[in-house]
Amino acid sequence: MSSTLRSLCLSLFLTALASAAFAGERIYNLQCDSTPPWIYFDKTENRVVGLWAAMVRGAMKSMGEKHEEFTIFPWARLLEMGLKGELDGVFGATINEERMKVMWFPEEPLMEDPWVLWIRKADVGKLKFTSFEDLKGHTVGLVRGYNYTKEFWDFVKAEKNYEEVTHDAMNLRKLVEGRVDYAVAALRFGGYTAREEGFLEQVVPLTEKTIVNSVFYIMFNKGKVSQEWVQKFSEHLKKFKGTDEYAKLLVQYGK
């Protein structure tokens, strides 16, 4: 082998080693909003915990990958950072066309939870939701940046009967205080939030008709990770959901 060829082979070998070392040292930046009990900051543990946080940690550990410590952001800001590629991944998100243009969604979701309309218990029998017509003349509380259906958005924008806030707890509080007539929140999460805020006995979900049965994912920026990597993550997430650890988490977080 000539000295030139040996030098070339050595150079390629060292480049490969450097690349492998760099890949092994990568720390992924995956972030979230506050969606208790699925994701929230625990002051006792001084970190973000919850079912989804544990699921993502478990899948990443199974893959042998590292990630930054989770930080809570308002959803609208979190979504913006994810779409712009300032983050590797965002959870828990739902699918829409805008997000799919720049984000990968794994096959395995985090969870399903239907979005429903909530009303005050005092309005049971007075307010209902069987069609959008029932919402005319009433104010609907929404959370800024959430992925409600196009049909729903078209209706409330045409009626100009909605108000937006930054998180679900504020939305349900406005409902209790009579500042909106309806509030949209996921069924499980809305119930948890109402209980934690101390007004579970004052609100009730209308479950006969849903806005949409939402499927929540962790989504990854296409400019930051490959589709193959996301597929691998999906496989490990699915595997984690079959473990005893996951079964205990479901009991712990009351799914």
C-alpha cells in the first residue's frame, strides 16, 4: 500500500472515529409544557416529572441516548421553538399539516385523550353541546396554540365568540368565574386540572360529543434528527409501554 493511500485510509478512519464519538456525545434537547399529571414541575424533586416525562426518559435510556433536563415552557412558545428547529423535540403534540411539514411524528403515541367542552355545574340543563349551533351566542375559552380542528376554528372565528389564554388552568378558572360560558379541555387532563385547582365540584365535562379525540406524541424537528432515528425511538417507546415500570407509572399517575 502506498504512503498516500495509507494516509488517506488513516484520515478516513480518524474521521469515522470522530463522527462516532460526536454522535455518542450528543445530548438531545426535548422540551415540554405543563400538562399535569402527564408533565409538570415537582418542587420536591426539583425537576419535571409525570407520566409522559417518565415515558420519554425511559425510551431514551433504552436507546442509550442522553437528553437535556426537561424545562417547562408555555405551549405557544414551545411550539414556536420546535417548528423553528431551536429544539430537537417537543411533547405532547397532536398532528396537523403545518407541523408535519417540519416535524417527524413517531408511529407510537404517548396517549389518547378526547377534547371536550366543559361548563359550570350550575349551567347543566341550560347549556349543551350537540352541534356548533349550541355555541352561538356564548363565549368559548381556548388555549393559545392548541391544535383544535379546522372545523372548530372556522366556526369560532366566524362567530368571534372565543377568548384565548396561555394554559388550561387559567381557562377553567375563567369558566368558574363566569368569564366564559364553555371551556375546551382534554377529558383526563381537564379533570386533573380542575381537581388540583380546587374547583372540580364546580365544573362538568360534556362528553356526548367531543371536539376531537386527540392523540398526543413527542414530535421531532426534521432538521435536527433523521426519520430512522425517530423510528428507533418509536420502537423503544412501544417497548417501554410493555414494561412493569410503565404499568406502575399508570397507577401512580392515575391514567
